[in-house]
Amino acid sequence: MNDRGLHDLSEDSTGFGRAELRTIRDALIRPRQQLEVYMAGQSTGDGGYARPLRLYLTLCGLMLLIMIFSGGTKPMLNLLPEEVLAWFTAASGKSRDAFIGDADNLIGLIIVPIMSALYALAFTPLLRAWDPDDLGWRRGFRASFVYLNAATIPMIPFTWMVYADDLSLWSTILISLIMFVTFMRMGPGRWFLSPILGVLKGVTLIIVMQVVGLLGYFLVIPLGLFGAMLTP
């Protein structure tokens, strides 16, 4: 099999081809230049990059697999008040283990698209407002997903920490730090002109991320509970 055949096989089976690998490389070593290429060109930048939304969904899918192998969302469900779990379990007519298993499966299906949409909807107005160009909504969403990709890539090796009870606080701090550093590396000259302004905007973005994550939790968990209760 030649190089082209290997490339096609890799892209078809995993969603990763040359464009995705090039995008990941440049997101890590030259994020600011990558953003400029995306903003100046089409959704594939100069034609050599992956589409930002497609790559972000692929990365989120990888993080979902890590979540599954790390125990899924069951630790999050077990943190709910016992009386809440008892009520939903009784209403479902299932055993506790069966109910939590069904809720965990349903949350696993919806958490990626819901959280992806929430983060993009929250970040896009900020990045549009901070950008000197009139991006419009299409390029604004593109900028958001370019940023989310650059921040998500270095997070992946630490995803398992999110689902470890004794490391959840440290994972929150680490993820916030990665998001902040990514913003500071990607934004000079476009989202901020001075380091002080960059720090203030970066902190604002992290606060927004935490609020959105909390809102997403209070949206996804109830959907999972009600879905598990209503399904046979």
C-alpha cells in the first residue's frame, strides 16, 4: 500500500489524515499563525488544514473514549444526592445499577454535541467583539473552533484526571491553565494588543468557560436522568 493509500485508510477509519495531523502540529507550535491562515482563507485555511468543527468533534470523540475507559460519567452521577437518585431509580422501575448504567450511556451520547455547541455559542460573541475585523458569525464560529482545537489537543493526555475523584480539582486547574495559555499564544495582534489586556481577556474567557461548563452539567445530567427513567 502506498502513502496515499495509507493516508486514505487512516482518514476513513479514524478521521485523521494529513490535514488533521498538520493542523494538530501547527496548533501546538504556531497557533497564532494558524489562526491568521484560517481567518484569511476558507474553512480549511490555505487548503492544508482540517475543517475546525470536524476536527473538534473528532477530538471530542477521542476524549469521549477516554471518558468511557475511565469509568464514564458514573462518578458524576454518584455525586448526586441519594434521595434524587432514589426517586429517579424508583420511577424508572429499574435497579440502581441498571438505572445509572442507562443514564451514563445516554449522557455519553449527548455530552459532546451539547457541550460543543455551548462553548462555541459562548466564545464566539467574545472573540468577534475582541477582533478588529468584522468577522461575521461564520468566521466568528470558525475562530472559536480553531481556538477550541488548539486548547483541546494538549488537554487530551490529561482527560482521565477529570473522572478521578481525587484529581478533579487539579484537572479543573490544569484545563483552565491550558485554555489561558492557548489564548495568550493565539491572540496577540488580533484579540489583544497588550499583555495586560490579554491577561484580562484570558481570565474572562476562563470564567465564561467555567460558567458554561456548570450550565452544561445542569443541562446534561437532568437529560440523562429523565432519559434513563423514561426508557425501558
